[in-house]
Amino acid sequence: MKIKEYKIKKTKDLVKKLKPYWKEAMEEEGKYYKKLTKIQKRAARKTKIEGLEFFIADGGVEGIGNADTTMELIRSNDFAKNKGEE
């Protein structure tokens, strides 16, 4: 098996240059998940569904379910199907 040869090498200098951007991205991600958690808690309170949570996959919210899996997962395409029924 051939080992992949990368054109851009991971060097200490490159890591040092990218570190501030990584830090900024992690801070923004933290804010995002904090806000998402608030929305989950509000939705759980309003619907009275214990452990309600957003299902995250492939870098995005893919549906809503609950932690103890007593609720069938509602996928993002289920919401798309019901557009206009609000």
C-alpha cells in the first residue's frame, strides 16, 4: 500500500500560522452549540418531550429525536415535506 504524499506538509510553522483561525473556529462552534442547546431545552419544555435533542450528522442538524429513543426520529426531510402546513 502506497502512503499518500501531500503537497502541503504539516510543519510547526504552518500549525502556528493556522492556530489563531482554529481557535476562532472553536469559539464560534462553542457559541453555536450553546445556542442549539438552549433551543433544544425550549422545545423540550414546550412539547413536554423529555430528553429532546437535535440529531447532528455530517456537520449539520439532520433531525430531532430524544436521548432515550422513546420518540421516533423526525428527519430534516420530514420538515421539508410539511412546508406550508405551519
